[in-house]
Amino acid sequence: MEAAVLGIEEQDVRTATVAGSTLAYAVVGTGPTVLFCGWWCSHLSLNWHDPLFRQFVSRLAQRHTIIRYDRPGTGLSGSAGTPPHTVDDEVAVLAGVIDALAPGRFDLVGASSGAAAAIAYAADQPDRVGRLVLYGGFARGAELASPAARAALLEVIGSHWGLGSRLLADLFVPGSSGPEQDAFAAFQRRSATREQAAESLAASYAVDVTAELARVRAPTSVLHRRQDRAVPFALGADLARRIPGASLTALDGVDHFPWRGDADAVADAMLRGLGHHVPPRPHATGPDAITEREREILALVAEGLTDPQIAQRLVVSPHTVHRHIANARVKLGVRSRAAAAATLARRSGAPPAAGS
């Protein structure tokens, strides 16, 4: 393997030839090797400069050598390669990365669409995978949404990537503020072309590794957020039921990406899945526990807007608004939306909520 160092701050970014294509990979941390399967939309440099992403990975890197990679044809791997379009293609890329960078046994993390490749590889190579951690994963892409919803989203992405990236931001990070969602939509457009995004999402919908689940022998931890809008919780629970001996950890939150929302809880669960003892954290309550998205919504409640009006303003569903308000009420220990807005307003010195 011929590697060229491209170092970006504390992560060491290099290139290697895998299956005839140039592939960029990043190494950070020390300790036993943990390999992250490729995301459908990733960019080693742009991701690393996201403070939330970097903090999340750095937490894991305190105990492990973390290896991430951009799939051929994407991110820092450049546009010359061909992105994988099937699970077999994904596994071939993963196997190439492992053969080049991770001799011996290693632990494997598969998140989102990357969970399918992790499952297939672990089933075929039981002697190589020590522990398997699956976050926000699924076995069959057709179960992610109805045929009509899948077709509509692919049509929007394929015809108008600007709008499509915004819709995906609302799907993947609904707990984020408006500016944060705008930033994530821009990230998607910088890390993938319209064609790549549509092809990658279509490939996710075509995933089916149900036959491989029973063949996984590695100790497996399945992590999933209860209100994940992109990949329903039921699909993660199904993985845990069908993988022999797998455990299921249900996490609070609506965001699909693990570095958003309560990222510490996800990192804790991943470290436990990788064999570490991590004591439970006390449940956060009070004004300091309110997320930026919840603050944004409560500020609009204070202006007198209804849930549908807030949903229209933020380009989210009324159900999402209602869920954020309900979560904020629990954290603040109050019974009404107006009381929640008033409590937060008093904390910040703003006017109280209308009607409170």
C-alpha cells in the first residue's frame, strides 16, 4: 500500500489504493482498532471541522484507534472512483480497507446505511471481527418508508439537490436549529453531487441483509434513538432480535446522526458496546438541559405562535414541534407549553410567553 499523508489537524489523513480505486482514510487516537463503515454522505475533512462531529469521534479516540474512510468517488477519495451501489460493493470496499489497514482482529462500527455492510462482513468473516456495534441501522431498506415516500424523495433529490438536501436535513437532524440545518444541507451539497446523493439513497433503499443476521457471531450491541425519523426505532429493534445474543440500547432523541443531540449518551453506549465500563449519567433536567432547537421553538411559543405556525416557520412537521415542546416541558418540570416558554424566558430575561 502506498500512502500519501494529507494531515488535517489532529487526524492523520492518508490515501491508499483499494480495489483499484483511490481511497482516503483518517486515523485518530490510540489503542485497539475500531473501523467505522462508510456513511452514504461523508467527507473526512468537512466532517472533522464540524465541532460536534470532532468531539464525538475524539471521545471514542481516547480509548481506541479510530479509522474512518470516504468511499471511492466521494469526499477526499476524489471523483475518479466509482461509489459502491450494492451491499456486495460496500463489503468489497470495507474488505479492502481492512486488508490494507487493520491486520488481525478489530472492532467494527456500522452506522445508518453502513450497518448493512458491517453485518454482511461480520457474518462472512467471523474470525476478523471482535465486537460489532450498530447505530441507527436497518436490515432492509424498503422498510425505511413507503414506496411513494421513497420515490418522492428520490425525485426531489434528483431534480433539485438544494431542496432535496434541505429535506434530508429535516429528516436527519430535526432537533437542530434552522441555521444548523442550513449548514448541514450545505455540507451535503459539498460532499456529494446531486447524482451521487440520489444513487446513494437509492442504494440504501435497495439494501437487504436479512439473510445474514442469523450468521453474525460477534458480540453485537444495537443502539438506536427512539424518535429517529430517518430510520425508525422498530428497524433497530428488529436487528437486535434477529442477531444471536445481540443487546439493544434505546436512546432518547430525534436526530439520526450520533454526534447531534445527546451525543454523550451515544458515545457512552458505543464505548460500552466496545467492552468498556462507563457509568450511567444522571438524566439532565432544568433550563441547561434544553437543546438549541427546543429554545428556538419555545421562543416562538413566547411570541404566541401555534404549533402549526411554528412548523411552517421552521419547515418541519407539527408533530416534530409538539415533540420538542413535550421534551422541554419534562426537562423544565412544567405542565404547559406556555409555562415552558415563560420559564425559559425568565431565565434569559426575555418577555414571558403570550397567555402565560
